[in-house]
Amino acid sequence: MTLCDAGPLVALIDADEADHETCALALRTLALPLVTTWPAFTEAMYLLGRAGGSAGQQALWKLRLSRRLKIAELSRTAVERSATLMVKYADRPMDLADATLVALAEERGERRIFTLDDDFRVYRIHGRTRFEIIPS
């Protein structure tokens, strides 16, 4: 299992994305399934829709249905923690997708994340532990 942000999902599907090749190579090294949250999945859907319309969005659904991408259900604790994290990192500002991924990392004890977002270099799991960012 590897936590996954919206950026790599978009880059993997959209060959015109600057980070497409980097993400495709990184994917080969990761433990599957990729695990994301509904907010991150929604963000990827939105970005793919803007970039290429329905085809990219359908490819994302196909990835989800293949079971290589899992969408984690968030516990009430994770939802509440997400709200707290958005206040803590308001100077970034932290969006909902990022907050849910940090809360999920805390809940599952997972520090490895597939992301293109430099903010994860600032975010800390339980306020202390750094993420292991792929690609580095």
C-alpha cells in the first residue's frame, strides 16, 4: 500500500503532463494498491476533466475499478483531524485533499506518499514525522 495524492494520478493518466514519465517510472517501485481519499480522487477527476475531458476521467475510473487504486473511507476521527490540520497549516494553505491524506497517514501509520506536492515536505505526521515522498 502506498498513499497517493491527486498529482500523480493526473500525471499517470495524462501523457502530456510534465511529470508523466517520472510518475510512470516511480509507480513501478511502489507497493500496490495506491490508496487515496475521496477529496484527492475528486481533485484528480476535476484536473483531468479540465485537461482532456471525459477520456481522462474514464481512465481514472478504470484505474480505480482495476483495484490498483483504492479509495479509503475516512473515520470520524480522521475527518475531525483533517479540520484541525487545515487550521494548523493555514499559512500554506492546506487543502482538504492534503489534510485527509495526512490524517490517513496518521491513522494507518503510513509515511510513504506518492505526490508531486512540495507541501508534503512541510507537513508532519502527528506533528513530528516527515513523509517519505515518492518520487523524491
